[in-house]
Amino acid sequence: MKQVVVISGKGGTGKTSITAALAGVGPQKVIADCDVDAADLHLILDPKVKLREDFYSGQTATINTEHCIECGQCAEQCRFNAISVSFEIVKEKCEGCGLCEFICPTQAVSMTDRKCGHRFVSNTRFGTMVHAALGIGEENSGKLVTAVRKTARELAEAEKAKLVLVDGSPGIGCPVIASLTDIDFCILVAEPTVSAVHDLKRVHELARHFEVPCTAILNKCGINESLENEIRKYCRENEILILGEFPYDTTFSQAQIHGKTVAEFAPDTFGPTVRNIWSRMAKTLELPD
Ligand code: SF4
Ligand code: SF4
């Protein structure tokens, strides 16, 4: 079983649409949506949830008003201003450091596990999908990505699937590192804009650091020839195989509006490109074509 991640550095490059299109070709697979901060793969794949679990990470403080003598020490010492003048915990600000529990003279403070979001296992028309929703204002998305990846891998083993296809997180922070861990093959989605080229190089450096082999897909071709050539040159110099290229086209947004992949929405124009990309990737990974 192989694990492939699609990442882009910058958001809005079409990464998720391309992941969805790849989900529709090739052998049986498990799909993992690791863009947990702003998940939108579900808009295309229309998952039918069969399992929903709470996700806990870190801790948060709670003050028992019956034991609190309102001495004010906790509010004075909390460097995150997470305790209000009426000695209530402001959950969005509490970092779970435990200082208030430590200093409270009446043991009025207790620390409890913090619910940060939900993890789902769903059925889609392309196979099992593992996805998640981070609670509003919650952090620790790297841990949630790790949890999604672990569940996806276990399900793939149980289903004897040949592939885990991961829609990776944007940026180069903790969630992307969690998306890249134990990955066999990385697809970098690049668009010819200044910020995207910059972010592509940064995320490639990150993948290289973790020794993950990289390939690329060039999206939105036709909007800036000079930047497209810069991306091609960068890929050539760094031995990154370009699996395929897509033109700048409203098909991407139209397909998403209709809840379809680009290959489903425009089978004659986009279908062959997606299948060619899959074939080149399958050859590299020695997967069934
Ligand atoms: S330190 Fe304890 S007793 Fe004092 S205000 Fe905070 S919770 Fe109440
Ligand atoms: S656990 Fe830390 S951050 Fe949270 S309220 Fe207590 S002192 Fe503040």
C-alpha cells in the first residue's frame, strides 16, 4: 500500500480539485482530507458519514465556583488573559498550561481534555474517505491531521486498498509536516503567480528535508507565461517530474459547483489529462494503471 499526498504551499491553486480528480481514477483507495482548517474536498466527493468521533487535544481549565474564594491570583498570573474578572475561563484564550490549577489555594481549578473538533469516516463514490472538522478558533490541526492519516492508513490496510490519497494542508507549518510524514510520493500543485511560485519552492524544500520524492502538476496555465517557464525551469533543475498541466479554465469552479470532479464534468477535455497524470504516477509507484 502506497501513500500519496497532494500539497501546494499556497492555498487556492486547485489542489483539492486535482486531488478529487485523482480520487476518481486508479485502483481502490482510501481518501484522506488533511486540509482540516478549511476542508472542501467534501464539496466534490459528497461523503456519506458512517462514523463520527470527537477529537480531543491538549487541555483546558475549569473553575469550580463553589470552591473559588475569588482571591484573583489565577487571573493575575495567567499570561494569556484567559480568566475573566468574574473568574470564568475564556476557553478560546486558555492555552492549557495548568498554572492556575497549580497556584489556586483552594483547588478550585481542574484541567480537562479539550475537544477540538470531529473526525469522520464516510463513504464516497470513489471509496472510503477520512476527514475532519476543526472547531471554531481551535488549534492543534497538526495532531488532527495525524489522527486522520492514522485512521486512513488503518482502513486502507483493513480494506486491502492499494493507495491512500491525501489532500494535504496548505502552508509549510505543522499540519503540512503531519501531511508529509511517512509519505511515499508527493505531488506539488503549482500555479503561475508570484506568491504560488515562492510557496512552491518553500514546500518543496520541506518535502526534500523529509526525503519525500516530489512530482508536480502545473495548474492555471496561460495566465503568466514567464512564471510558468520559471516553474518548469525550477522543476527541471530539481529533477521534479511534471506529471501534467491544466489550463486556466472555469471548468474547475463549474465542476465544484456541480459537485463533480473536472474529469466527470468535462470528460472529453479534462478526462484524458487526469488519466495521463494517473498513468505517469502509477508507473512511478508501480501501482495498477
Ligand atoms: S486562584 Fe483559585 S480561588 Fe483564587 S480566584 Fe482563581 S480559582 Fe478562585
Ligand atoms: S491553564 Fe494556563 S492559560 Fe489556561 S487559564 Fe489557566 S493559567 Fe491561563
